[in-house]
Amino acid sequence: MKYKHILVALELSEESNVLIERAASLAEIVGAQVSFIHIDGTHGEIYPDLVDIQADPSRRPLNENNNQWLEKFQTDSPVPIKHFLVGTGDLSEKLTYTIKEHGFDLLICGHHQDFWSKIVSYSRHLINKSPIDILVVPIKS
């Protein structure tokens, strides 16, 4: 299958750069577009809609520190970003609609290889809900 639009699920940490690099490399090989998504799940679902900060840079839905991370991912990306979707709540709950709306056909996410991830795996929730292929990249903790 030739992927056309890759969605990268990002955490607000340096470790997300591994995912961005992986997406950029794959996108260059297959000629795909790349989009990012970050869902802040720390406070539940404060607002239900996703904001595309790539399309509307004036909208910054998170606090200043988090917005700085988002800006860094945008400016440091080695490939153009089509969409950068930002929201609150649970990513796995928002996936199906978001994937259909934007036509994503590959999701790239990270999986921490540490003690806590053996007990509670966020990646597992994505795998169980995703209607598209997923590339799970190991993140050494």
C-alpha cells in the first residue's frame, strides 16, 4: 500500500522528534503528506473540537508552555505540515472522525518501553480504535 497522508501523534517532549523524523523519512520515500496531532488529556475534554493551528496560527488552544512545544515541532519539522490538530480529551476517542475527515491512511505513534507502559499502555488504546494502519515506534525511556 502506498500511503498518501501520514498522521503523527505527538507528546510534548523531545521524544516526539523521533516520530517526526520517522514520518518525514517515510513521507519522502512514498511521497506522502504529513500532519501532526496532539491531544492534551491531562484535564479531560475541555473543548470537543480540534483546532488546526497550521491553518489558523492565531488560535493557540493550550497554555503558553505547551504552545511553545507545538511551535517548536512546526518550525523544526523537516517536511511541510499539512495539518496540526490540537485538542483536549482522549485521542483514541477522536481518531475515527478525524481520520475520515482528513483522509489519513497511516498513524505513527510512540510507545515507551518502561515499567509503567507494561502496566498501562496508551498505544494499546490507539491500536484498538484506529481504522487505519499504525506504525508504533519504540521510545526508550
